[in-house]
Amino acid sequence: MAHIEELPDDFDESLDLNKSQAGATPISPQAFTPFPIKEDGSKKGPSTTPAMPPAMASVKSHTADEILEMMNRTPLFMTDLEKATDGMFCF
């Protein structure tokens, strides 16, 4: 049988969700990019528009053919094992 413990009345006041945990490693925004961001060097000066979120910048920096090629290496989207492994394995 399960044991249910009742929380004290002041529990919600003692809990601070915005406080960072000691020793916690911050997560880099680059960790959430689906593809590596390709730096093209075509930026000539300061931009007057805000920077894109990393996930959008990673997709926007590649052509459609490059995106399809990278997706073909992902198991969910694989259509050809030869292309997915780039000839790494010999069967």
C-alpha cells in the first residue's frame, strides 16, 4: 500500500524555482540545434536585425539539399543505408 505524506502549509513559500542549483552546469543554446551552424563569412558589418535563435540559424545556414542529406543520416529519416553511413561499414 502506498504511503502519502502531506506537505506543510508553508511549502510553496519555501520553494524558490528561480534559484539556480549549486554545481549545476548551464545548458548551452547550441545543445538544441538540430544541425551544426555553418559560418559563411558573408556578414559585412553590424546587423540591424536581432540574431536568430540557434535552432533556426542552424537550419537557415544550410541549403535544402544539405538538410536532406543530414536528415538521411538520422535513423528516423533514413532511406538509404549506404548514404547514411557514407560507406563506413562494409556488408
